[in-house]
Amino acid sequence: MEHKSDLLNWYNHKKLDNNADLQNYFLDYHPEMPVFYYVITRNGEIINGDESFPEIRGNVLRLINGWNPKNKEVRHETIKMGNGKSMSLLLSGKSVFKNNVYIGTIYTGTNITMQIYIVKVLVTVLFAISVIFIGLSILLGYYMSGKAMVPIVNAFQRQKEFVTNASHELRTPLSILQSSLEVIEADEREKLGEFSLQVFDDMKDELRRMTKLINDLLLLARSDANAIKLTKEWFPLTPIIDELIRKCRPLAEKKHIKFSTNIQGNIAIYGDKERIIQLLFILLDNAVKYNIENGYINITIKHEQKNVKIEISDTGIGIPSEHQKFIFERFYRVDQSRSRNQQGNGIGLSIAKWIVDAHGGTIHVQSEEGKGSRFIITLPQTTNLKIGVK
């Protein structure tokens, strides 16, 4: 009882300091006030207070039972009402001491249910507005990008049409030039001097180079327009490899380059024969052009699960690592001067990549500068592989 009297005296002095009227010790009821408080002795007895929700008193007392609030400590609690609804409360308190002896605590609280509800509504509204705004932004961005892409698409389409038309138009005069040179060579070669013969041979070389360039450009233009259809069939690879080696041998012999093959049986492949021949010739031609004197070229072909794996390796000058990821791009050259000396135009490997992609395969390179290159091709076979096809 002494502690209860001490707590009452302390509380009354506080009220006098605040010019408040003294009242008897009971709980006041103010339903219009969202704030409440309880003066509780250390034995848990309520000696005064002010509440607006008597029905939650029991729940509040259970929550604060044994709680000695620290300075400025605030707790957020949620209690269930009898009607199934929830009420959110913020609770705080102050412990009272006399001569360093704890005599009780004053707890205060406020109902923040409405504030939390408003915050939740605001968050929901802001989220909905954000979703709508993002959706509108996406639609607007899609519309604007579509508008911006129209001139780019048109320009690209005109560029493709120009390349296709120009390639077609250039093939005719080149064919006429080729025929004319053949006629001159047949009728007048014996009459030409040494210098004229050299100029004549240079003209034929340039004509062949231009014809190849025009054919390559036309192929790329037609591939962009999806105008090329593959004619797939079964065919053996060994005779094709032998034929390609024979075609590359004259240039290889000038540099004393030797060929070696490692072909698994008389392996056959299912694909477009002309395109596969073109693919292999591009890689073999590059292996010869960029090889060193007395170098080697090795061709390995084998089955690997449901694929045919082709490896063409050389002992050439190699490709620097920083360039390897770009070599399959159109018109990309590792060394401009080197490509000009070898009559390269930066199209061959891009055509090789297109042929492999058109067959659903993969192509990549392993190379080290000064130590040669290895091109690895994997071509999937949609039906059972046939060996021994003749």
C-alpha cells in the first residue's frame, strides 16, 4: 500500500504541476479520444487512467504485463476485436521510481488503425498508378520506337535491295568481260609481249576476285531476305575433301604447305551439298592464305553423338584473342593490310557462319597468335547418320 500511495502522490504532483484538477482514482471514459493511458502499480493494479476503448483493456494489460519501458521506447501491437476486426496500437510508458525503488509505471497508447488503413490505401493507389504509368510508358515507348524505326527499316530495306540489284547488274558485265578475256587469250596470247601478258593475267585475277565478291554480296543479300532455300540430301564427305584439297594445292605448294586428313570411315552428311562445299572451301582457303611457309593443315571429321564434327586446323599466323569474337561479322578484318595482300574482303567467314546457322549447327575458333588456328564446326543430323554412302 505504501508503494501505491507513493505512486498516487507522484501522479498527483504531476497533475498539479500541469494545473490539472485533482480527481478521485478511477478510469475516465472518453470515446472521442484515440489516446488512452493507465497508471499501474508494480503489483499490476490500475489506480488511475483514461481510456476510450474499454473492450480492449484486457488485451492491453496482457501486452504490457511485465514490460518496463526504456526511455522513448515505443511498441507497435495489433489486437483482435470481438467482431473479428483488428486494431493497431502504439504503446509507450514511463517507469516511476522513489529513492531508486521502482513503484510503478504509467502506460500510454493511441489507436493508429485509421492511419495504417490510410497508408495501405495510399500504397495501393500509388502501386496502381505506378503500374498504369509503367504500362503507358511501355506502350508509348513501343509506339515511339516503332515510329523511330520506320526510317531505319526503310533505309535498311533499300540498302538490301540496292546490294541485290547492284550484284545482279554487275554480274552481266563481269560475265561479258570474262568471255572477252577468254576470246582474247585464245586468239591473241601468242602475239602479246611479256608486259602485256602480265597485265592480262592481272586483269583475269582481278576479274575473278570481283566475280567472287559480287557472288558473295548477292548471297548475303539473298540470305537477309530469306530468299535462299537449302536443298538437303545425303552425300559423302571424303570425295569432297579430296576435291577441295586438289583445288587448294597449287597455292599451298607455293608456300610448301602440307595437308593431312583424319576422316572417320567414309562418313556421309545430311545437308545442302553446295553450301557445305562452299563452307569447307572458305575455311581451307583461309588456312592456306594465312599459313606460314612449310606449314601444315589438318582436317578431322568424325561422328559425335548425333552430330558430325569437322575441325580444320593450321599452323598459320593465328588470330589475336581480342579479335576472335568479331571475325564472323561482315567485312571485319583483323589486319587491313594483311587482308588486302591476301585478297580478303572480310565476307568469307560471315558466309561460313550463315551456312552453319542455316543447318542448325555451331562454329567457333580456337587460336593463338603466331601458333595457328582451329575452326570447329558441329552439324546436327536430323536422321540416322549413314556411313559408306557412295
